[in-house]
Amino acid sequence: MTAVRALKSDVEDPAIEASTYNRSTYRYWRFRIMYATIIGYAAYYLVRQNFSMAIPSMGEEFGYSKTQLGWVITIFSIIYGAGKFFNGYLSDRSNARYFMAFGLFGSALVSFTMCLSSSLGFLIMFWALNGWFQSMGWPPSARMITHWFSPKELGTKWSIWASSHMIGGAAIVAIAGWLIENYGWRSAFYVPGVLAIIFSLFLLDRLRDTPKALGLPTVETYKGDTQFLDPREDERITMSEVWGMVLRNRYVWYMALANMCLYIPRMGIFNWAPTFLKEYKSVTLMVAGWQVAGFELAGLVGGIFAGWMSDRIFLGRRGPVAAIYLFLLTFTLALLWLVPAGYPIVDAISCMLAGFLVYGPQVLAGVAVADFASKRAVGVATGVIGVLGSIGTAVSGVGIGYIVDHYGWSGGFMLFMVASLVGAFFFVLTWNRRSRMFEGS
């Protein structure tokens, strides 16, 4: 209970008094919250995606099939999804600063344990525990972004924050590829674990929960958007409100289903691309790591561009942009699959295009669910779409492992393409829907 009370506490910075508030103070804290959440959530990826880079080496050393190693990904995804829902609700009732830092610290400790046994059951159990700690990263980030940035700028600002996915993903595949080639696969768990501990302390120092925790006014007041101000913003959400704002909201469920579909190619590529490129395209693991890093870095641009388009061109409508992205993704996946081995430049370009097109919808799914629910419910709403996204990740784990073991990589890519088209359909269902604040609902 002491830990829970600590998570709930609001710590005021003595250097900032309400009476000394000015716009430069607010700008400073918005910038600080943005870069700290980007760095912090990127650090979560250091102790999440290191496993995908270790798969080829672990399979060779222990003799595990892709189906067996896929179970590690799948069980992780199930626990991660369940944790996102529970921790989404808890984060809406807690202090995001401590919540996010604690989760990263726990993931770091689990990363160290992955080198202690060769038992498949051991790997599954501890990576599942990592899934729980990992689920403590996204909900508090979403809470802080929606409290420090207003509805009119949310698409662009959220997409900038979401670059953390790509920065962390690109960093770990590049670092882990080099570490594994030079020091063995275990180094890909030790080194990121140390880095994650350092970054958890960074989060404790840099983050603050809401403007109120610093004696500052709401972001709507700061931006002059008081027509969007929720008079109950500072109240903690109740279970009855969770039911009304989130669980009975069909647009939240459209986004959840779209998220499930897009996570099949997104996590399928990320988890299996190093193995696919090494086996099917005949490149080294280090080259594969850089190609997957290109997937992530291009995704950074794709996500920001998608958020900007949804704000500026489509005036707060996320559905059209995401649907177009996913439709184009199917052709890019076909290119990556059908080009024969021996064309590494084409493969790198295909990976980059796929990253650009898959991360735009991922960013917009999060923005849209924040639009369709409310600021007070954003943690639990993102938890709901996270649960279904984790089902997609689970399918991309043991499902892709089994399909590739029995039907080859062609079967895996066919699943990626079908999932992309179905995801586009669910985004189309929200084509004309904007934030409930803009709609006046």
C-alpha cells in the first residue's frame, strides 16, 4: 500500500510557484515533458525488442524452433496486453512520474535474468514478467501528453512523442546486432539492462505528472482553448465512467480492432525481420539489424507526417490518413517478400517504406482513442486498444513462427498483407469522426 500511495502522490516543484507563472515557464515544462517521455519510452524498447535480435542465436544454441521461440513472444504479448488495461486504469489514478520510472526499472531487472537459463519455460516465465513491467510505459506517457498538450495540437504532438517507439526500436536493433556479433547474444540483455536502469533514474528527475503538480494552469487555459476545458479534469476516473466513456464507446472498439490488425505486420516484421533477412535474404545479422533500424527510423517520419496530416489537412480526422497508409502498406510488404535475395539496397528501401506506412496508423490509433474517449479516461482507453494490439502481437509470435515452420515465409507475408487490409477497413469506419470535444459530444 505504501508503494501505491507513493505512485498516487503529486510532488510540487518548490522552484515553481503559481504566483510566478508565465508563458516561458509553461513552454519550458512542455518541452521538458516531451523530450523526457520520448527518451523514457524509447528506453523501454531497449529491454523489450532485444529478444527479437537474440532469436537467431538462441535458436542455433539451444535448438529451439521458430514455433517454440514464438511462444515467448506470444505469452509476453498476452501479459503485456492484460497489463496495459490494468495499468491503464491505475495510471489514470496515479502519478505518471513514478509509475513510468518504476516500470522501466523492473524491465531492466528482468532483462538480466534472461541469460541465466536455457529452459524454454524459464524464458517464457521471465519474459512474461517483463511484459507486465513493459505495460507500465505507454499509459502514463499518454496521460502526460494529453495533460500538457491541447486537443487542437494533439495529433502533431502525439506523433512527435510516438517517435520514441522508432528511436528505441532503431537503437536496440543496431546496438544488439553489433553486441551479438562481437560478444554473443547474452550481451544484448546485459547492456540494455544497465542502460534502462540509468534511464529510469532520468525519468524520476525529469518528469512531472500534470501542470497542476507544478502550480500551473491547465493546458487549455495556457493555449486559450478554454472551450475544451473539462471542469472535472482533476478528478480521478471511476469505474462507472470507464464503462460509459470507454467500454460502451464503439469508436474506441473500432480503434482497438484496427490496432490489433496493424500490430500483426508491425510486430511481425519487427520480431521476425532479423531472422527473415538472415535466412531468406542471406545477409549477416548485423546487416539485418541496420535494415530493421531503417524500418524504425522511417517510421519516425511516417508517424509525424501522419499526425501532421490529420491535424492540418484532415482537421482532426485520423481515420482517412490511417486507412490510406495501411492500404499502401500491403504493396510494400509484397515488394519486401517477392524481391529475391541479392538486392540488399532494395530490401533496405522496402523496410523503410514499410516502417513509414505501419507507424503512421499506430500513432493515429492512439491519438484517435484519446479523441474518442476523454483526457480523464485516456490511460484506460489506450489500455483497451493496447490489449487488442497485444493480441495482434501474440499472433505475430507463435502464429508466424508456426506458419513459417510449416508453410514458409510466403505464408507469413500473406497474413501480414491481409491484416493490413482489414485494419484499413476499421479505420474507414471512423472516416468522418473527430474528437468528442470538436464534435461537442
